[in-house]
Amino acid sequence: MPRKRAVTRYVTRARRAVSRQSGTAGIVNNLLAGAVAGVAAPFARNIHPLAPGAAYAGIGWFMRNPTLQTLGGLSLAQGLVGSLSGSGTTAPSGGWY
């Protein structure tokens, strides 16, 4: 009987970079993102009524902050509903946030 040849399998695993932030670094980044969005949104309102929502969403996207992305989407949706309903108000009217 012929001998079976040993088959060598090479398993490759993807290298994953793990970035860990210290407790204060994440808080400072979130505060910085919120401050930048808070300053940019009023200036954007003079350009277009939907621009503050786009500013929140854009800054959240660039700074990888899902909270700002959510607030931007909420503001854009409220502005679109306000403009489609014909109420004339495109600014968020307050609420739970």
C-alpha cells in the first residue's frame, strides 16, 4: 500500500489593529465634537434651513460620533417633514433631546 502524504495547511489570520482609548480621551473627543457641531450649526442655518442637520451629521461622520450622526438625522428628518407639511417651520421645535 502506498503511504499517504502529509498535507500541510497554512492558516492565515487577518491582523486586526485594536485601538484603546483611555477613559478621559473618549470623553474629551465627544466634548470636542459636540462643541464643534454646536458652533457650526447656527452659522449653517443662515445658508439653508436644513444645513444645521447636515452639519451635525457631517461632523459626527468625520469624528466617528454616532450620537451626532443620530442628532443630525433627526434634525434633517424634522426639517424635511416641516417643509413637506407646509407648516413653514423647518427648525426642530425641541422635544426629548
